[in-house]
Amino acid sequence: MDPAALVEAIVEEVACPICMTFLREPVSIDCGHSFCHSCLSGLWEVPGESQNWGYTCPLCRAPVQPRNLRPNWQLANVVEKVHLLGLHPGMGLKGDVCELHGEQLKMFCKEDGLIICETCSQSSEHEAHSVVPMEDVTWEYKWKLHEALEHLRKEQDEAWKLEVDERKRTANWKIQVEIRKQSITWEFEKYRRLLKKKQPPGRQLEVEAAAALASLEQEEGETMQKLEQNHNELIQQRQALWKMIAELEERSQRPIHWMLQGIEEVLNRSKSWSLQRPETISLELKTDCRVLGLREILKTYAADVRLDPDTAYSRLVVSEDRKCVHYGDTKQNLPDNPERFYRYNIVLGSQCISSGRHYWEVEVGDRIIVKISDPSCTFVPFSGMKEGRLWISPAVAFLPHLRASIFRAVPLFLRTSADSLSHLERKVPMPVVGSGPQ
């Protein structure tokens, strides 16, 4: 091998594959490759965030453990000796002499971004170009390097933020998936206990529960694959940014000859860099608890709930069948019953549910509240207000400005679709309470 080529090959061996400059504080990883300690740390670590995605070698992508980093003192000594020779990765041994004409390289072609000799500047290749002495453009290009670095560092900061946000979104989403899994299991078990009172549930509920969990796991896998793809793309962009920043920082410290060599291509590449934001992925879980035919089953617990017109506020109009109520335009002339509400738009149910499980549906419009009250509520005058009469439970501290404190709420089933319900566990005696527009 040609001695010059051999020395150049040795110089390249002591260059960091990430920043492409001499290794600084070289460390070796599990696969045997060596890098600058700062370069490797920059690729692997996100400040303030724990790493849950695993670590790989930037060169061979082999899995590695960060705790196994080992300082490579012998390689550090070689780097120091090569550096003392005045060599640099990518420079070769030609120094500042033109390979074609043997003249000193002291001119700079702005169009091509190349260091050339005077003879080259007069050739047909460069005669129409803007060629100036290197010293005349030194500070101009140092400033351009500074601007390019500022741009890349801003992109780097944005990449950090995006990666941290993606990790947080993924972590929160995983929590929601686990909560949904537990919810599905719990809901089906609740329905199984509910149906056991009426008929043997058989294996249908188990099959439906297994199908719901399988659907959720499939949804989890598909979404996780998209999230990991987003994360990997951000890692690749961050690695490219680290490499470009290190290259520009190192170039800005070079002697003028080597700083300007090929600088236009480097600047154009840096200025054109734009961080690609990851695809927006919906993290709304679609899989929910659905029990086929649940509504029909619950109708076996149906209760005939009717309203008590003797308790209705004077603006509330109760239908003849006592199944409907709406807010009227004017006050009605109604009997002065002691149980009637005079200050609130409220009507009570006529019957009391004393025990067991019961099911009913209520169709509501705007500004409607449906509540359930304990029968210990008693009708008392409310001092300090004209015509003040209230139903109040002794077990509840009443505050005049908090109407919600009048009744003690208990758990209910809430149906948001034909086969989606939640909670029906209370068995204590209770009258039905409804209120009109608030």
C-alpha cells in the first residue's frame, strides 16, 4: 500500500464515526466499536427522561448496555500521537499544495466552495467564477458556520422536545390501555353476577369478554407499532443532527485551509435541514365493553316509575299518565300541599323502592337533573327565605348555596349506547327523585 494512503487510512481509523473528527475521550461498547464519550451520550440520553426503548450501536445496530461503556486509553494515546503529526481525518497528506499544479492553495472559489491555487483560478473551469484570496472570506464563512450551527441547535432542541412528548404520550396511553383491560374484566364479572340472579349466564359472557380483550390487545399492538415507528424516526433525525452539529463545530476550529474546503456543500446541507414531525396518531381507545342483548336482560328488572304531581313545583307540568314532566310558561294554580316544592323545580317519584335490583330509563332534554334520595329526607321550613320549604336529609349538612347537598346521591347504571351500561350495586330503600330545568 502507498505510504500516504496507509497513513491516511490510519488517520481515518482514529476518527469518531459519529462526528467524523478525532476521537475525544474514546469509549468502547459491547460490540467492540469506539466513539467519543460525548457523542455516544448525546445519542443515547434524553435529559430528565428514563430510557425505555433500549440501546443500539450507531454503526452495527447491535444491542448494547450503557453500563458496559469502557474508556479506551490505548486508543486515546494513538489519537494523541496522530494529532501531533498535524494530520486530520479527511485531509490526507497533501497539505495545502495543489495536486494538479504543485502550487500553494490560497484562493477560494465561492461557486464551488473549493480551495484552489492561482493557476486553477485562471483555468476555464473557474475563470467565470468569483475567486478571492482565502483571507478575504475567513470571517464571512465563520459567521455562516455560526448561523448554521444556531439553526441546527434549534432543530436539535425541538427534536428533544418531540421525543420527550412522544414518550410521555406513549406512557400515558399504556396506562389507559391497562385501565381499559381492567375495566372490561370488571364489567363482565359484574354482569355475570347480575345475570346469575335471573338465569345461568353460561359461557357467552366469557366468550364476549375474551373477544373484547383480544380486540383491545390487537388495537394496542397496532398503535404501539406506529408509536415505535415515530420514536425510531425521531432517533434517526436526532442522530443526524448530532453528527452535523459536531461536524460544523469541528470545522469552525480547523485552520482556514481546511475550514473552507467543501464548505458550501456543508452549509447548504445544514440550512436545508428541517425536522420532520412524527405522524399524529390517535390514542383514543376504540375497544369498549359491549354485552350483546344486555338491555333486554336488564328489562327483566324494569320498575314502573311514575311521578307524584302533589310534590311538583308549580311551573312543572306532569302528564296524565304521570310518566312525563316539562317546564311550563307560567305558574299553575295548584293545591297547597305540605309536600310540594315551592322554591325549586323538583318533582318526586310516587313509589318507594325498598330493596333488590331495579331498572328504568329516563329520557331527558336540556338542563335536567335526575337524582335518587334516601327516604330519611324530611320536609322542613327554611328560615330566612320567603315561602321557604325544602326536603333535607339529616345525614347531609345543608348549605343554602349548594343545591346538590339537598339529596344524597347513590350509584346508578348510566347507559350511553344500547349495550353499554355502568354500575348498579345499591340495594338500600330509596324514593325516586327528579328535577325540572335548573
